[in-house]
Amino acid sequence: MPVDLEALKPLLARVRATPPAKVADGWMEAACPGASAADRERIAAALAAVPEPSFASDASRIPALQKILRKEKLAAFLVPRADEHQGEYLVARAERLRWLTGFTGSAGFVIVLQTEAALFVDGRYTLQAPAETDASVIECRHFKKPPAIEWLAGKVKAGDRVGFDPRITPVKEAERWRDALAKVGAELVGVDRNPVDAIWADQPGDPYSAVVPQPLKYAGEASADKRSRLGRDIAARGAKAAVLNQLDSIAWLLNVRGGDTPATPLVQSFLILADDGHATWYVDQAKFTPALPAHLGNGVTVRPMEAFGDGLTDLAGKPVTIEPETATAWIADRLTAAGATLVHGTDPCVLPKARKNPVELAGTRKAHLRDGAAMARFLHWVDREAPGQGELAVMAKLEEIRGADPLHRGACFTTIAGAGSNGAIVHYRSSPATERAVEKGTFLLVDSGAQYLDGTTDITRTIAVGSVPKRLKEHYTLVLKGHIAVATARFPKGTGGIAIDGFARRALWQAGLDFDHGTGHGVGVYLGVHEGPARISPLSQVPLEPGMILSNEPGFYETGSHGIRLENLVVVTESTMPGFLEFETITFCPFDRRAIVTGLLTAAERDWLDRYHARTWRLLQPRLIGKDLAWLKRMTAPLGK
């Protein structure tokens, strides 16, 4: 029987609100697994007629929100860029800040008062924010000058009520605002319905993408074993259950993947894990592919997303562990109202997920070899054809080359391709309005990563386009020295990333230079490219442990001139020296030898680079042919040759 297109219409609107997938019709495996080829063509045509969610700017939205505030007697309302799961990427439905203001950056916070509004952004967006917003209705401010919380405290008075959405605000964040407002006699008030939703007439629905098992050959540990292990951790905390709202934790725990969020293969859901290892998963079961129920087994009870509140109430009288930095105030309030006892602690999945098992590490290494070969093809193309082309063409070419891999599932973040002075913008995002052409005599910075079924990659290379000035080469070499210092670091067990971060900066510091971002972040396995809890940064004291995958990415940025970042991924490994750890580099791709001032490198640094390039040649040459292979041989030759 042909598929009923009329019945599919509500579902098609959800599909249109879902990020584009590598397999464009993969969602049909869940929605209509038996559809014929003809039906699939009809469905695809019907989907093409459905409009995408609109985020066109409209200056009338903030005044409309202010009208609601006056009606509800709220002095102000807080609009973070956040959702119920506190992840890096938001579904279209949760992009309230973008819809309200027009600002498209990845981090921001809006405070709307009855007669004024302010958007707070960090240094990455001080130029972008004013360009994308309407100054007649909203002011753009730096998030530390003064901090948003202090700014609002200076605007409200005793007796004022400040509204917030407890469903998208973490417990700790709500406490901070509540305490700050209490000092001036104001009150933080949770709302039952977000007032932005009340004025967003065409707000997209929840996304719809197929939910599939992550096979054991990639996951390395069965979900039942993970749940049993974590159940013992929950019991050791004195709790009977843990509430999980972070989507990467749920995907890792259940060995499932989806496509609801951009760049990461996640599934919109919540989960309650009992101390006996039984899980109750609150998710839209209509997205399940046929193989999923058997994969989940009897140890997972599936309930609708709408039943999550009732699931929290069912924990009445029990001690329940939540992570206050990520669990929302609504979750905590619901549990408290039911009479549950809150046991604050970290999400029990976070640390086990960060300690990759041998199968995950093996898969990640394989993914990096394929990705390294793709990068070599791309960098050879840059040398041949990129000069004169724009940044968007560079980004498209890299995606095309990577996309030939059958295990490729898309980018794990939007590629940063910064030509010339655009490379100095740390989290630059190219657009038709901002892109520069790749020009000779300067650098092209390309920071990119990919999702593969067996691993997640993240790599940055800075490329000398033609002959570049000596000063740029000196800066490049200082960054490379910092990269090598981290790659060769040996450190005692229990050391946090804060102790390693200075290794990356020493050479720059000696030249009176520095960079304003961390040196490294955790990376998942076919999950988030940014993963906690460990980092290499001036602030992170989380101990580095064997199996953790981290980035090694020092940089230097000179506003208006150039940017440099050199990034590989590393795995924390046991050292041959008892009681110590070190790093194993797993990214293989040449550094641009044309940008190196060899005399600035020590003999040990030259030796490391020559050995790294020799290994890169050995591992990648079987995957390349013809002129690409010849290019790799030239770029991996020992320094001085």
C-alpha cells in the first residue's frame, strides 16, 4: 500500500526542523521502513515543499516580549542560549535567543527588561553581535564589563520579580541569579511557559531523525555492562537512581546514535538510571529503527518524553543523584516536590565516557588515518587551487573530500577557514558577507573535524600561501614549539590540565606573546568533539587519566594580520616510567615545513618533528596515489632536505 503523504505531513515538518544528515533519507528507516523506492521519491518531493524554520530578524519581537513582562508583572526575563539538555548544540526549537535577537553566535545571554534589553557576548562576538542585532531594541555588551548578573542587579529594585525558565537553567546557575538578586531585594521566579514561546508563532517542532544502535564493534562495551557498572557507582553515592539530561551521556550509556542535533549524533531524551542498572528512557519511540528494541533489551524501559515529569515524581522518598551544574532547576524542583532527597554529584557517565576503552581507541586511530589521508588530499588541493578562491570554497572542498569515506557522517563542527586577517578571529565563521579570498603572502588557517562511525576527529593546520614574511614564520615556529612541548610532556599521575597548559605557552611567553584560549579539550568517539571533564587549560584541575582523548592546539593571533593554530589529538597513556603518564599523538598530517624557521627549533624539537613526519609518511602513503602521494613525500621530508 502506498505511503499516506497526508498522514506524514506533521512528521515532515519535524524532519525539516532537523539538521541535514549525511544520509538524507535515513529518517525513513524509522518512519516508514518498508517504503518502496517510488514511495521514497514521493516522500522526498513532499519534504522539499515544506519550508525550513525561519530565523529572519524582526525588531518587533523584543517589544512583544516586553509587553508580556508588563502583563505578568515581571521586571525582567532571562534568555540564555540553552536548552533542557545543556549541550553545545541546540535544536531549532530551542534557538530562542537567535530568534529573538538575530544573533547567530554559539554563546550569548539576553536580559530583557520592561523598557530595555541587553545581549551579553564574549570577545569572540563583540563585532558580530552589533552587526546582527537591532540597536533600537537591544544593546550589545561584553559579558564581563560588567558581568550580566551584576548589570541586572543594578537595574532592579526591592520587590521586583525576575523571570527565568527552570527547564533550561541549571540548578547552580539558578542559585547564582537567586542569590545575586536577593542582595538587592529582588526575586527570581520560575515561569511555567517560556514567554518567548508565547510570541514565537511558527516555532519549529521537535526534530525527527532515526535512532540506531551503535554496534559493539565500535562501542567496545555492551550497554548492559555500562549500566551495571554505573549502577554500582550510584549505590556507592548512597542514591537509588541518577537522572541524566545530557544527551551525549545517554547516547554513550545506551550505545545509540541519532541525528537530532547539529554536528553530534544525539537523540532528544531523558533517562533515569537505577542503582540496579535498569534504565527508564524517556524518548519518542516513533524514531526507533526496527533493530533498536532488541538492542535495548529488557533492561531498558521506554516511555514517552512527556512522561518524564511523572518519572521524577515516581522517585518520591528516594535519594536521587543529579549534577547541579547541568541538571536543570525544573528537574531538581520536581524531585524535591515529590519528596526525593537530592544527592549532588557529577553525571555518572562523564568520567567513564572520557576514559576510552581499547575498542574505542582502536576505532579512533583508524578514523584518524583515513582523515589524515583526506587532509593530505585537501592540503595538496589548497596548494594547487585555493589561491584566489574564497573561504567558503575551501570549506566545501574539504567536506567533499572527507565525504568520500563510507564511514563519514558529516562535520563535527562548522569548519573554520580563515584567510589572512580572518584567521586572527579565534572562532571565526565564514559567510558570504565576511569571507576573504585566499591570497599569497599570508596564512590560511583551517580548523575542522569529522564524525565517522568509528571516531571523531579535530585538526587544525595553518598553511603558508606562497612566500610569507619572516615574522609570520617566527610566530608559526613559536606555536609549533608549544605544540611539541605538549606532545612530548611526561607528568605524574593525578596531574590536571592546568599543569600542562603552560608547556604550550612557554616559547610564546618568552617572546612576550600568548593566546587567549585553552590548549586542549576532551573529544568523544562518534559523539561530541568537545567533551568533559578534562581539559588542558589555565583553569582545569581535573586529573588526566589513561584513555582520555584531548586536543593539543596552541595558537597565536594578531588582530588585522594573521592567525596560527596547530592542532592534533592525543591520547593519555601510561609512561614507561612508573607513576607517570604521557601523550600519544593520533593525528597524522604534515605541518607546513615552508612556515618553519628551523633555527628556532632545538635539536630535540627537530628530531620530534622529523620522526612525526616519517611516521605520517609511513602511515598515510598506502592511502594516497599519484600527485597527492608525491606532495606528501615532499611535505614529510626531514627538515633541511
